[in-house]
Amino acid sequence: MEATAADHRFAEEYRLAREIPRDGLTAWRAAVAAEVALSPGALVVDVGAGTGAFASAFADWFGVRVLAVEPAAAMRALIPRTADIEALDGRAEALPVPDHCADAAWLGSVVHHIDDLRAAARELRRVLKPGAPVLIRNSFPGRCARDLRVRFFPGAERIVDGYPSVEETCAAFASAGFSRVALHAVPQESAPDLATFADRVRRDTDAKLRALDDEEFEHGMRRLRRAAAQEPDRPAVSWMDLLVLS
Ligand SMILES: C[S@@+](CC[C@H](N)C(=O)[O-])C[C@H]1O[C@@H](n2cnc3c(N)ncnc32)[C@H](O)[C@@H]1O
């Protein structure tokens, strides 16, 4: 489906609000490197690649090639086109990727968007080489208290409670022969300070904030601005989980 002007505006806003500055992802680089040895030229499938922030990061960090699969045309249009990154129209449940070609799969903040997680797991089994890992970066119910959005907008926890849990995600992937290898909380520096973080909040680009009512959202913004004034030098550090299956 062709993207509308509103879709393009959303994608631009998503990029401004949600892409983490590369310097803030140092711990994620180390966490991924600890789980999988990605040599230059290896192939990573980025499922639900969005605007391609992690596709670019993987290509830069590890010298890998990335197939960035993204169903939304406007998001896909912002994925950087380089020699190492190919942007493909597709969904997790039907990946436009050949059998047994990939050395790892990356699913960043996408598990809760996938309607049929078992179908996605079957597709990942098909496209991954034997033993290659699935790396899932996501918020999970019961494990999101250190997510900055939950800290300042407590109603966001209610939204995460509706996401697939670690156990549900593992069960869906077990149906395609994957087992849980690791689960770690990993920090990211979302902004150099809380005021910058607050300036970048765009409610509509974030499923966790979009679902709050106006009062919850405004209350959270006031709480965030107050904390920013009290601790002006404190970096905006947030945590998400890395779940690894193989
Ligand atoms: C929250 S964004 C995450 C984007 C990117 N991975 C990141 O970390 O910035 C979720 C993305 O998943 C995509 N998406 C939604 N349903 C999907 C599906 N069934 N398969 C693959 N991607 C999907 C959306 O279009 C959106 O770009």
C-alpha cells in the first residue's frame, strides 16, 4: 500500500522521537556481541526494521549485511540505502528472504506488533541458518519498571501488560524449535539529559504513550519536567530486555 502524507509525517516524527543516538547504544552493541559472533559479511535479518536505526548500527558495528524487512512504506522509505543494507517490503509472518541464509535475526520493539507470533517463529526458523540466534529487544510485562516511559508515565506499564510475556514469546518460538538462551536487561542512554528526553517525546509515535488518556500523559510530562529541573545533569538512561533464542 502506498504511503500517505500523514504516514510520511509519522515516520519522520518516529525517527526524531524514537531513534536512540548511536552513542547511547554502547551497552546494546556489547550485549549483542556477547551473544553472537557476527563476522564482516555475515547476514542479519532485521524484522520490523522501522526507519533502519538498528540496521545501520549493525552494519557499522559488525560490518554485516542487513536485510531490513519493514511493512510500512513510509518507515521503509527512511531506511538508509547503503551497500550493506537492503530494505524489503514484508512482514514477520511472511519474510521475503531465502531459506537458511541468515546468521542472526533482530526484532527491535516489534514482538507486540506481530499478530501471529508462531507464524513469525516458523518463518525465522526457515530463514536462519541452523543454530543462528533470534535477538529480541522488547519491553515485557512485569519487567519494564526501569523503562523511563514507565517511570514517568506509570500507566504505560498497563500497556506493556498487554504485550506478549517472555513466557508467551518463548512458547511461540518453541513451537518452531527455538529454545531460550538468555534474557538480560540492557541500558541505553536515550538522551544526554532528561530535559532533552522530554523535548523529544512524541506521544503519537509510541504505543506505550499513545494509549494513555490525556490526563495520564500530561501528568507524566509534568513529572518528567520536574525531574529534569531537579537533576539537570542526569542522563536519560532507560532499560529494555534482550531475549535470545536459538
Ligand atoms: C516500534 S517500531 C520498531 C522499529 C525498529 N525496529 C526500531 O527498533 O526502531 C515497530 C515496527 O514494526 C513494524 N511492524 C508492524 N507489524 C509488523 C509485522 N507483522 N512484521 C514486521 N514488522 C511489523 C511497524 O511497521 C514498525 O515499523
